[in-house]
Amino acid sequence: MANFHIRASLSFLISLYALSSFCIFPPALSFHRRNPKNALRLLGKFSRSNYTGPIGAPSYQFETRYFDQNIDHFAFSNLPKFRQRYLINTEYWSGPDRLGPIFLYCGNEGDIEWFAANTGFVWELAPRFRAMVIFPEHRYYGESMPYGSYEEAYKNATTLAHLTAEQALADFAVLITELKRNLSSQACPVVLFGGSYGGMLAAWMRLKYPHIAIGALASSAPVLQFEDLVPTETFYDIVSNDFRRESVDCFNTIKDSWDVIESEGQKSNGLSYLTETFRFCKKLESSDELSNWLSSAYSYLAMGNYPYPSDFLMPMPGNPIKEVCKKIDNRPNGTSILQRIFEGVSIYYNYTGTAGCFDLDDDPHGMNGWNWQSCTEMVMPMSSSKNTSMFPTYEYDYASDEEWCLENYNVKPRPTWITTQFGGHGFKNALKTFGSNIIFSNGLLDPWSGGSVLEDISETIVALVTEKGAHHLDLRPSTVNDPDWLVEQRATEVKLIQGWLDEHFDRKTRVADM
Amino acid sequence: MANFHIRASLSFLISLYALSSFCIFPPALSFHRRNPKNALRLLGKFSRSNYTGPIGAPSYQFETRYFDQNIDHFAFSNLPKFRQRYLINTEYWSGPDRLGPIFLYCGNEGDIEWFAANTGFVWELAPRFRAMVIFPEHRYYGESMPYGSYEEAYKNATTLAHLTAEQALADFAVLITELKRNLSSQACPVVLFGGSYGGMLAAWMRLKYPHIAIGALASSAPVLQFEDLVPTETFYDIVSNDFRRESVDCFNTIKDSWDVIESEGQKSNGLSYLTETFRFCKKLESSDELSNWLSSAYSYLAMGNYPYPSDFLMPMPGNPIKEVCKKIDNRPNGTSILQRIFEGVSIYYNYTGTAGCFDLDDDPHGMNGWNWQSCTEMVMPMSSSKNTSMFPTYEYDYASDEEWCLENYNVKPRPTWITTQFGGHGFKNALKTFGSNIIFSNGLLDPWSGGSVLEDISETIVALVTEKGAHHLDLRPSTVNDPDWLVEQRATEVKLIQGWLDEHFDRKTRVADM
């Protein structure tokens, strides 16, 4: 890989692009040469880009409502209100007199209906706890657009300015407070749920609004993936380990493939050959496009490395990395490395076998919410290490990311703001002495787990870690294929949530509202 | 008082006007007829309107520095930065290696030098704790003006938009984080101090930024003076009781005086007579002007009802209400009620005896920061009850306040925002299960004490209540005249702060930073 001059800064910006409307965190790597224009278009359609309803997933009953929110909760600029969408189900709710719980899922970066469909755990809990369920949508995603439309909201830095986590938390706080007031249910306990960025929101909301919610289940929430709180190589090391644990050969084949792709791309007709081998609909403009396409797939495979077939990011078999590695490893002797890689990655991009050819640059949105968030608050440094990663080596380079953000969004990131606002190096200590009732659940196969909380902080701030879990698996609907450890994990979560509620009810009956 | 058609809504807006650059909360009453134009000018100079350095107070050594802050921490609008002033003293600081504490006073609504001069307690603690002392100024006050100048910052609702408590807390958080980083003193514990609105900021900051500060002394902080958390008549009932406890006659004379003033004002030449009797420099335009002037004085007397002479709001004798009532009660038989009132109130407005005549409408600033805050977040409902108050009866009327704010500032208040953001009805319960290390200190003579926390919430969230204390007396410099109960109160505070620090040091030595 001597000639790998590729800079993979911007990493956290660019590849986020692909999946930002998919709830799940996008991986943070990009291998193309620096070319902001290409960069933005590069990862347009690595997975389904528009949610069109659950495919084969259970469907849940809810009512769709809208709530007028202030665009700016923390200043009194004369901005128009916007309509925040929320989904609500009160079918099982025991009501205010019985202090019926309210389960609130903190909507994250995408269409809220998509989250609702993929967060079966919350729906399944509702009848058991006689809880109301509410899924508020995150501002600037789905239908919850300031200034009336996506086009207006995403027009420029001024209109995008208020797409921040703090404003989103305030939306949730104002909405639930008003909703409870209207239902005369102020005494009803609110329990927060969230996965990925939504899990971060749930944990942060419990910290910032302890008077509003009694506890939070923060699944796969990398609240420590900021500044230097965890090593920058963590994410890609975990992805790489997920492959190595299935097969060292597979890991090595992938690690070797980048140079092959690079040198093939430099041959005359090399790009045509790569285009054909990987069945792209349009001819590749550089081999980096292919490298990015592949590296994204590996990362998403690691996130969605569930023990049963799923249709979350893309339709995938159970244990998809095992399947990918089988394809890579088990080709007949003499099969080229590129052919092996193609066969392997098809598990991700074409499991159903229906794709005729692949697109790289389908960019339905132009600008994209998570890119903006990454260019402002959500600065998550990542790198790929020479020794432990199967990805090309690169160093984290904040300066070039900043440059990209200024060029493309006319905004300067504030890389230390999230840690100032929500806690950085002292975060766990602060939690220990201050916080309570948070579950940080993580599966160690999930590359985001390395940026989360993996040990108990106190008696009431606990880490539930599953060795074989992937990205917020616990929040998914239960299936007949759930392994025992998953069933147990969810049972523990139920028990902990019941404990929070019991404590709340106990306090309510002992003393009047202080 | 049958004919008292006066509406005293706007109360919380208008009289705040007088003292908003004086750190101390302004009282929340105004008896003039609704006339926004008059309203704004009415209470211009009821006490010193510009701080020109301590008079006879101890002077403290500090360096003045400036820090570039974002105008909007919670959005990424392309606004210019502004220079936040802060005062700093590191003379006694034991430094990062010894985990030297950092004592941070949360600057409130006024010039930070004024607070520094009147918060001797913090300065006196510095050598004992080997602490650094820092007094950051609140944005939009003193020299810390966004957009470069007072005139620009206070131009309109757009420029004033970011004058909010949340932004001020974020200023403190960003400043102290950056300062600690620069001094390699990230492990040094920060203890917060604040009085009045600054006390609210200190308590809220401990709640919202527990990773930044290990504890807070919130003196005279009416964190519950919102919505319907405490009865609206609380404030004026306490002022009234302060007078009644000195003398029922005095209380009754004041209670009777409003009708006398009103009917005198309706006579031909009545206003001239009132102007002359009360020695105003310019002729009164209505008797309401006089009523407002008097009611403000009574409220400020209650706040500054210290056991020794002070020069905080105005030069005043010790136990000033006792002195006022002596003047009111001890005139020779036949002295008119108006003459009694004038003699009494002169204790407040003219204790030094140097005032030739009094001004009503000196308005050096035009618009005023606390008025803005009252028209946006700081909506503190107040009323005056027929039976228990010595002030004219009136009901709280939110609608007319809102109207006034729209007319005068082009802004609509958000009366439920502070409780949503920082806690309302569930505030104490949330504190109990979530917070720690906050002292709510209050003196029961202080009319703001009724809106604060007066009982222990938990082992580490404690209320220190003194029967004879007034508005954040504990934060003032110690004097030879301090009564025993005050000495004891401060000793308890020192002990509690020492406990927070010991716990912090203990944790630091037991485990590395988690």
C-alpha cells in the first residue's frame, strides 16, 4: 500500500451521507481522494435511500399528529414555528389516574416511521407496562421540516442553523410537557428509548431533563466518540475484528484488495474492468469510488451483523459477515481477489439477487442532515490503523474536515462543544455522582460500541454488553430466531425499567408532588 | 381602596427596570395605569443606575480578561463572536498539580465589577481553599456586549434574541472548559457561586453541567418563582410581613396611604402638592408615579434588610425597615399620613441626606436587559392580595404582560419554558433523585425567599434558612457587625463546600479519571 496517497479525512462527513436517512449511524470512512463535489455524491445510494414502509416487518398501530415547535428554543429570534410530526398510540395506556407510563422514543436522523417500524421492542413493551407510546420525529428529518419544506430548510447555513441535538432535545421536552398538560397526566412517568444517535439523545435527555424523564434506555449510543475520549481507530478496528473473527483469510483478502483496486484503476481500461467486475450501472470515475463503496458495505455489515436475517439497512442473511467471508474464502482456487470481493460484498448490496447493476451517485437530497450535524456538533474523529485495521491506513485530519465544512456548508465545526455541553473526560464521573437510571446497551460486534459506555457506572447507570450483539439489536422486534442471550438482555432491560417505574410509583404514593 | 382601578400587570416587567443593572432582583410590582411609554421611563432612577466602583466596600484584586464567545451556542447561525469580560485572580490558587479549586461566580444582570465588589464571601474563601477566583460577566450586561456595543446589542428583538439564561450558562461552560484546558487544570474542581438571578444560574448550571462543576452555592435563588409553583402573592406578602413584624401601625399606615395618594392626585393642584411633599425634581404626571416609587422602595428595603449598615442598593442603615417604621410611627400626633410616608421612605432614597430632590424618569439605557429577560423567559407571576399585603390589591394578568412585550419588544414571552428547561412541579423530586451538591441559602426577610428552596431535598441538596437574613446576605463581605447566625451560616457553607472538595479529591486519588 505504499502508494496509497489517499486522504480519508472528511471521513466522518462523507460516508455519513449514505445512510443518514436510515437511522443507523453511517460509518466514518472514505477513501476517495479529496474532492468535495465527488465526495458529496459519492455514497449516495449504498442502501435504500427512501423509506417506503416496512418490508415484512411487523406493522404497528399509531396515530400521526403534529405539534408547532419553536425553531429556536434558546433564543427569541422572530422565526416561524414548524410542525413536528409525532406518532402516538394510547391503546394500552392505563391513563393519568393510574399513572400510566409514557414511552418516548427519541427520534433520530431520519423518517420517524422508519424508526417506529424498526423499534419493535418499545411497541412490544406497551401492553405489558400499559404504556402510551410516542415517537416524535427529529427536526429537519422526515416531515418535520422548518420553513415548510425540505428545500427551504436545507437551503443554506442560515436555515440549517437550528439542526442541533440541543434543539431536538428541547423539542422533545416541550412536546411531552405540553402533551402531559393536555392529558392532565403530569404525574405519569416518562421513559426514554433511543438507538444510535437516538440513544445518545435518550441518554443526554435523561441527563439534561431529569425532571421530565425518569430513565433512559440508550442502545448503541456512542456518547464517547468525541475528541480524544476513545482512540480514533476504535471504529474500524472493531469492523476489522468482526471480519477477522470469522476468518483470517477473509480479513487478509480485504486488506490486500485496496492495492489491487488502486493499481487496477491506474491501468488503461482499468476503470472499465472494475466497473464491469463490480457491475456498476455507470462507469467509475476513479477506483476510490469503488473503495468507498466497499468500505461502507463492510461497516454496515458490521453494524447489521445480526444473528438472524434482517431487512434493516438492506436485506441481509443472519450473521452476514460470516456469509460474506464464506463467499470470499470459498471460491475455487485461481479466483481473482476482485472477484472474491465482489462475491462477498454482494451479500450486502444484492442479497435478494434482484439488482441488475449498482448505482454510486444517486443523491436524492443534495445536502443531507447528518452531514450538517457532522460539520457542526457531531465531530467524531476516526482513523484507520496500519496494523489492526483491514481498511487503508489513514490519520484523522481535523483541519481538512473543517476546510470541507467551510467550503460546502459555510459553517465551522465546534469540535469541543458536545463534550462541553454533555460531558467529555469527566462524563462517567459526573454520571456516577449525578445521574441515575440509564441503561447503556451495546453489542460488541457493533463498531459503535467502542465509543459507548461498556461498564457499569453506578447501581442505576448500567452497561448491558452482549458479546454477539450488533447495532441496537435489542430495540428490534422480537423474533422466533432470537438467541437466548438477546432474550435475556431484553428481560434485564424490562426488569430495570420496571424498577424505575416502581420507584417512581412508590415515591408518588409516599409523598405528594414536592 | 374601592376606586383603585389600577392594573398592576406588567408588574414584573416594569419595576424590574429600575434595578436591573444592580444585580439584585427588582421587585415585581407597579401601580401606574397601563401606559407602556410611561411604564418604561417610570422607574428609571430609584437607586444608583451606574456602578462607579465600591464606596467604602473592600476592594479586591483581579485581572480583567476577555474571551471570544459564540453569540449562539445552540445553533450555527453565522453570527459574529462577542467579547465576554471576566475577572480572574490566581494569587492564592494552588495550581493544577494540587488540584487547586476554581471558584466561579455566575455573573448576573449587571456589571460584573459590581458583583465582584459585593460578593466578598468568595474572595475571602480564596486563600482558605487556595482557590482561583473567576467572575465571568453575563452576556448583554456591563462590557460583555454582542455586536460590539450596548446600542447595537439592544437595538431590537433580533439583536437581543440571544440574551437568555441558557446561553449565559453555555458561556460559563465554554469559558471555564477552555480556561482549564489552557491551564492544564482539567482535574481541578469548579465550585459555583451566585446570588439572586446569579444563584439561579449557579443551581441550574450544577444541574445542567454536572461534569463541569462539582457543586453550587445558590444564594437567594427563586428557582420556583415560575408558573404556579408558588402562590403569586408570595413576594408582596413577605415584604408586607417584614413591615408588620416591625410595627402593625407602620404596616397599616402604608396600607392606608395608597388611597390617600390616589385621592390627593385627583384634586386640583393635588399633583403639585404630592410633588412638593415628596420633593420630586419635576412635577408628577400622575399619582401612580408616586405609588410606584414608594412600592419599589418598600420592596428594595425588604431585600436589603440587613442587620448592619450597607451600601448595596442604596446607602442604608442596619435593619432599615425598622428605621423606616420608626420614622412613620414616631411623628408627632397630627402629622399627615403623606408626611409620615415621606419621612419613612427617605431612609431608602435619602439616607445620606444629600439628595436635594428626587428624579423619577432618568432612563440612561432606553431598553434594559432584565426587561427583555422578563419578556422572554423570566416570567415570574406576582400579585398583591387584598388581605395580607400592604400594597394595593391586584391580580396577576399574563395576557396584558404579553401584550406589553409584543408592543414594546416585539417578542412573545414563553411562560412555561423555564420550567420545561430547568424543572417545574417535579423540580424538587428530580433534584432528589438526580442532583447533588447544591446549597440553597435564603433569609426569610428576603421577599424572594418564598420562591426558593426552603427545605433539604436530600443529604447533598440542602437548604440553609436564616430567619433574619435578607437578599443573599451570606455572599457579602464579612463585617465586624455580622450577627452570630450569619457567621454560623457561612461556616456551614464552608464546611459543605469543603465536603464537596474532599469527595472530589478522594475520588481523584482513588481512581484515574474514568
